[in-house]
Amino acid sequence: MKRAGITFSLIMLLSAAALAQTSSARSHPDDDAAIKRVVAQYEEYWNRHEFAKTTELRTEDSENVNVVGQRSTRADIAKGGPSYYQQAFGNSTIHDTVVSIKYLKPDVAGVDVAWEMTGAKCPDGSDASYRVGLKSLVMTKIRGKWLIAIFHNMDLPTPADRGGPRTLPCQFR
């Protein structure tokens, strides 16, 4: 009798876990599209060099961490970001590609965005003609609108097929 109770409990526990996995794996085409629109809008603001406007895409308490680990708040970004942004990125363009969306809850998603950048400058003023990286975002749906709550950005080594050996981003050399 005791064994039957344990077996029943185990079956119920595994069934609940399977149901939870099925629920989180469901398709979210409307939310996927909305998240991709936010990423596309970010790209548009970046390419127009309107970094401060990206605050429209962020939660009130959002946090931004750049490729060298510097943190900034939504209020910092509203002022145009760090002082070096215009010098480093004033002539840059970026192309973003959403590579993964993982729903943690119906209103919270982890989003990976691969990016390519041209036209940037290194901190020493030298040319950083081509850069690649990954943005790791946590987005949340507030009043029906997807917003960026956490934005972590990382540089990746430049692919060798872009004119030479793989190279590290200039700020890490």
C-alpha cells in the first residue's frame, strides 16, 4: 500500500513537470513578432545615432551592461549614454538578428541577439571597422508591451572570413 502511494505521488509529480514543460514550450508567434519589433526599433535608433531614444524600449528600472562591464541605468541612457559613445559610435551602423527567444514566464523572455557593427572607433581613436557580438536581453511584457529590463552586451572575436585572422575587439587588446 505504501509503495502504491509513493508510485502514485511520483507519477503525479512527473506529470506536473511534463505539463509545465509543455506549457513553457508552446508557440508564441505574436510575442515573438513583438519582441523582434523591439530589437528592430533598437537597431533603427542606433543607426540614426539616437541612443537616448532607446529608453522608450526599456523598463523604468532597466539595467545596461556594455562590452567592458560598465553599467548604466535608463536615466543614464536618456542623457545619451556614456560620454565616449558619440566618439566611438557616432558613425557606426549595426545589424541585429534575433537568434533565440526563451520564455521564462508568459510575460518574461530571455532573448539572444547576434550583432554586426561597422564604422566604430576604438578607445584610442583607431578604426574598428568590423565588430561582432551578442546581446543577451531579459524582456518583460508590461501592459501588453515588450520592454528590455536587462541588456548585457558582449564583443566576440571577429570571424576570420572578414579579411584576415580572427581578432579580438580593440578594447581587449
